[in-house]
Amino acid sequence: MVRWAGVAGLLWLAMMGVAQAEDAQAADVAALQARAAERGLADSARWRTLLHYEPDWLGQGLHSTVASDSFFLAPTGRTDPAAELDATLEALASGRWIEGRDKSADCVFIARRKFLVDALGLAPHTLGGAQCDAYRRWRAALSPDRISLIFPTAFPNSPSSMFGHTLLRIDSSRAARGTELLSYAVNFAAAAGDDAKGLGFAWKGLTGGYPGIFGLFPYYEKVKQYAWIEHRDVWAYPLDLNGAETERLVDHLWEMDGVRFDYYFLTKNCSYQLLSLLEVARPELRLTEKYSWYAIPADTIRTLADVPGLMETPLFRPSLETTLRWQADQLDADQRSLARELAADEVAFDAPRLTRLAPAERAAVLEVAHDYLYYRLQSEPESAPADQAHANAILLERSRIARPSPFTAVPTPETPPDQGHRTLRLAASTIYEADNLSLGLRLRPAYHDLLDDPGGYTDGAEINFLDLGLRVDPDDGELRVDDLQLLNIVSLSPRNDLFKPISFQIDTGLRRRPSSNVFDDVDNNLGYYLQGGPGLAWGDSDLLGYVFGLGSLDANSALSPGYALGAGASTGVLVYPLPDVQLKAEAGMLEYVAGDDGYYRWAKLQQQFNLSDGLGLRSEIGWENTAVDAGVRAVIGLQAYF
């Protein structure tokens, strides 16, 4: 009995020791929570950026943009920074296991832990972190030294990339100069699946139908995707972040593994979320608060450029298509034709057309032939293995000519994207038509049209989004909606001996013109329209000629039987004759062949003179011929960019 009493006593003492240890731990956590509250850590910018908090729309509280429940350690953590901070302290101190990450809290929430240790003045491993071997291996593999912002330019053929894209590049401290392709890229994108495309993809992207996630990829994979497959030029902006800021950003990336956001194409998109990452690195930047309604990649780059000393001189990487076009322009027409035939394996390497060329010319033709075939291989993944073998054969033939490449490097564009015009445009103009003068006002949130200053934008690409036109009626002085361009896209892709792209345009929204002019005895009602079609373009960045086939649908309550279908064509020329001057001449016709009867024919000359970086003078004079009347229409006004 005495022995059993001794054992019971030891057990009781052990239990008491555990209870006392738990009580001490609870007391320590409570003390830390009290100290954190006293210092206002939950209200600090650094804590709020780590949890991605932003103000509610009505300004009454906060919410996090993170959609994953596992990211929050408190039940109310999504909307309560203080509760989340207290729960984080408790989870770190107790070694709470995080389901889904297969790690304890101290090894998952690295950036949170380091912030709390630093802000509370604790020893390095007071809140854990000593056993996080997986994190240390991951970080050693990255070996982060510098961060760069990467901007692949606009790609109008893809709904998700029509405004461009942004991502970050993490350069390793072990990398030698000129080895950027071996770095890692931080990308935020919709997890839409490989089969997501077309209108369904665009609709889900606009309405938050996809989750958005951060991903870490070898940088060469992203360059291959953007510069070699999608044929988009890429700009790299080194960021002047110090060591501590870089460490915070990288630690937070570890925390974001598998974390979902609600992805919105126009608002919570790649550019917005990368700004939120840079706020983690330097919370006082307060970048995301400027983008409550929409975030256009080019605008976010200019926001970063406005921060003194943050962005360094950008580096330009031309796409495969840009490089190939530049090289092909240095050949004459016969040499370009020969290069195309060599790529198609229609001419032998010992053919006189090739062998009689001087060595430098032969080398140039072979290089263009190889690069052109490689371009096709990247654009057409289903190409036969024989095509790859032929590309290797061309490369081998080129290696037999002991001459350096005869081509000069692709020049860097004079205006980088951060120096282009702002995308929000406000215009006021005087309009003359039908022997009346009226005042016109336009507000366009985004993005760029062919008469805006082209510097920093994709040549031949026009995208207008939610472009609202207002008119003061000359008869009664009332302000009315004249039209609303929901979306207008024009892509002019010039054709030459090697490239045969199809240009296109699409324009949809609400309008009064030309309906009220085109159809006899029709009220001037606002109605829906959809217009566009395929086309061809020729020329270069200074002079582009084009022709389009057009189809048109007008749905309007004033029409009989409520709609009209038209078909026709347009042709024009876009020219930049002098710096700060853009000209566009166009003529076209539409014949309405179903629904209400009518026709519309036009010819017009438009110009813009850039008065300053944020101001332009635009004018238009044209002739219109309709079933109702014919006459001159003239417009002159100012365009201001914000």
C-alpha cells in the first residue's frame, strides 16, 4: 500500500507539473497578447498587409481579400485583425498543427512570427521556428537577392491578357550576371484550367468565378510562355528593396502556398495582388488603396514609378516575333522568300539561290529560316517531329559559316510602359452636325486607342473599356447619354513575306448614332449594337494600312421590327508623321440587309496633337451619307489623361 501510495503521489505531482506548465504558458500568451494590444500591433500597417486587410466598401470595417479559411487562425480572423493576432500568438506558442500544410503554425506563418518576435522584443525562437527545415531548404534554393517587376506587354487576342500582365522575379544571390532566366518568377493568376477560353472564361473572370493563387515558377518558363509562345515583349524593372524588405516578401510567399483569393479580371487581378505583396515588403507604400474600382497593369507600373527611387531603369526583352520581324526587315524581298522556302524544306542547302550568296548574306538567310521555323514550332505545338529535325539541320548548316550574326540587336523602344499616357481619359469637345453645334463629353476609364500617344503601348492595338459619351442636346440644352462603348478592341497585325496574321475589330455597347441617322422615321433612342469583323493590315509602326470586313447588329425599340443587320467593309490608314502627331483616315460602308432598311457610308480624317504628357488636342472632320441625309460632321476638343 505504501508503494502504491508513493506511485500515486508521483503521478499527482507530475500532473500538477503539467497543469502548472500549461498555466504558465497560458499566462505567458496572455501577457504577450496584452503587450501586443498595448502597442497597437493589430492596427499596424505591417500586420494588416500580412493578412491582406482592406476597408469595407462602406468604410465601416475591414475584411481580408484572402478566401481560404485555413489562412485564418481565429474564427473571426477574416474581419477582425485583433482576434487574428491573439489567435496567432496562441497558435505559435502552443505549436498548433496546421491542417493542409502538414506543419506547425510557427513553420507555416514565418512572416507573421518574425513580425511578432520583432515587435514584441522577443528572443528569436521564443515563438518557435527552430525546427522549420523545409522552409530553410526552400529559402536556400531561392537564395533571394533582388526583386524585379516583370511586365509582358498587352496581348489583345487573349481576354485575360488584353491589358498586359505583371509578375515578380526573384534573382538569386548565386546567379551570375546575365543569367536571369535561371531565376524564379512569382505569378498571380486565375486557376481556370487549360480548357478555359472564350466568352465563358471572360465572364467568369469578370465576375469572380475563378480562384486566384500565387505560384512560383522557373523564370525561363514564363519567358517561354510570354515572349516565345504568345509573342509579347517583356520589360523588367529592378526594384530597390533592401535586404529586410526582400526577406519579408519572400517569407510571405511561403505563407501563401495554396492560399486562394477571389480572382476578378478588372479589380483583384495580377497587378493588384502583386501590389499587395510589395506592401508586405514596405507597408508604408500603401499601393492597393488607389485601386478600389479597377487595376490596369500599365497604371500600377506608373504608380510604382511615382515612388521616388523604387524602380530602376527597365530592361527590354523583345519577343521572338519582334526579333524575327526586325531581322527579316534587314533582308531584301528575295532573301526573305528564300528564308521562308528553306524553313518549309522547299529549297536544298546546295541550291544555287543559296550558295551564290556572300557568306554574310547566306548566314543571315539561314538564321531567319531557322528562327522562323522555330517560331512556328512554338506557335504550333502539334508540329511534326520532322519539323524539329529540319530546324536542327538548318542550324547545323548555319554553324558551317564562320561568321558572327550579321544582325543588329533589336532596339529598345524609346518610351517604356511606365512613361506612357495614363489610361483614364476625360474629353470635352464641340460637335458640328446637321447644321447644329453641341457640346460632347467623354469619360473612358481604360485604356488606349489608336489616336492616343502610342509611346509605351502595343503598336496597332486599341482597347476602350466603358467609354461613356455624353451630349448636351442643342435643341433643349439637356444632358443625355449619347453612347456607351462597353468594349472596343482593334488589333492591327501587319502582314509581310513571313507573317500572315488576321487582324480583327469588335465594338459593342449602346448608341444613338448612327441609328437615328441611318433609318428613316426613327426616333433618336438609345439601343444596343454589336459590330466588327476580320481584316488585314500592312506596314510598320509608323504607317499602317488596313481593310476590314464588317458585320453589324442594332437592336433598338425605334426600329421595325426592332433590329437591323448590316454588312459592309472599311479601309483606312494610320500614320505617325511627326513626334506627338497621330493621324487616321478611314472610309467605309454598311448596307442593312435584314430587319429595318437603311445604309451608312462614311469618310473621315482624325488627328491628335499631344500638347503635353497628359493633354491632347483631337479633331475629326468627315462626311456621312445615310438613307435620311448626307452632310459634314466635325469634332474638335481636348483629351486629358489621369
